[in-house]
Amino acid sequence: MQYPLTNSFKRIKEEIDSPNITNKIINCHFLNYEEEKRVKSRIKRYERVGYLNVIERYIDVINIDNFYFYAELKLNEYFSKLEFSIENLYSGLRLLENDYDSKLWYDGQSEEEIALWKTFRVFDTRPEIGDGKMAVFSIKEGEAPPNEPEIYFIDRETAYKTNLTFVQYYEAILDMLGMANWQYLYTNVSFNDPVKEYLYDNIKESLNALQKALPDKNYQKYFDLLEARNS
């Protein structure tokens, strides 16, 4: 069995070797899925909650038990802290109704909102920066195919649905490296909205800095997504 995502995360330190990215902290742990018995055990857990058709895509992702990354990006007058802390998806995916890993909902939400937020399982946070931004997925038992849990980005107590799969999210992390607000690129949020228009310049500046700091990476698709959100 091949683990391209796992291998990419293992190489992250070498691939972001840049004088503009400093004070790096990387703490990580990878599971060993070479044993067929362990793979089958995990598959049975997914089947328990009705996720039958995407297990092959999950295996590589849940092989990443946890991965913490922190760094500081400085380029001329630009400075930003980069951080992500992804947790193993397996424990969240096997949680059933009324079995929560965090109480995310709050007073003032509607019944419909609370019902949705009770399905959220946290898997990506920024604990050192502490801005409350996080990524969660919605786990609902026995949903119809394609059985791909929906990923939401939470910012300022609002959840924005993304169009990302788990694999796509992890692939984007390898490029974004914990850049703030990158998840908005995969939502339906319009940057023409006066409340969100600041995000266009914010994200563009960050993308420009990453592209200059890491010239071997190609960030064009993210610039394209940015312009789509601004149209």
C-alpha cells in the first residue's frame, strides 16, 4: 500500500528550506499501517458508521497520527506566523451520535445550528497563535454515498462549509503551511462582501510571500481561487 501524503509530510522540513521561513517547530507521529491486521481493524470502525466507499482514500490520511507545525515567515516588510496542528481523524470518525470530542456549540445559536455543530469533530487548529480558527468535519452516521464527511472552517464563531475532501485538505496544508484564512478559498464566501473584503488583500499578500519564499512551489491555483472568490 502506498502513502503519498504521509511521505510528503515526512519531507516537509526539507521542502520548506528557506531563509525567509524561520523558527520552525515540527512535532509529528505516524502510524504503521504495514500490518494488514491493523488496516482491517480500522476499516471495520469506518463501516460501523456507514463510511463504506472512501476507506481507500482515508488510509493514507489516518496514517498521519498527528502533525504540529509552527514557523515564522518574513519577507521584506511582511511578517506572519504559520501554524497548523492536525489531529488523527480516526478517533473522530468513529464517534457516534451524542459522543462528542468537544463542545463547540454556544448559547444564542438556533436549534438547527446546534444540531449541526454537535456533529463537528475538530482536526486542525492553531493553538499557539490562539485565534480560534479551526477546521472540523461533520460526522453523520450512515449517510448515503459518496460518504465523504463535509469539512467546515470555523472563524469567529461562524462555520463555513468547504468543498474539500480530507485528501484535498491535507494536500493544501502542505502548500499553505498554516497560513491564516486559506480555507476561505474553498468556501462560497464572496470577497466582494464588505464584511469579508479585507480577506482578498490579506490572502493575496500571504500567497505572494509564500510564493517568493518557496519559488519551487507553484501557487497559481490558489491565486486563481482567490480571484474567483473576488469576482
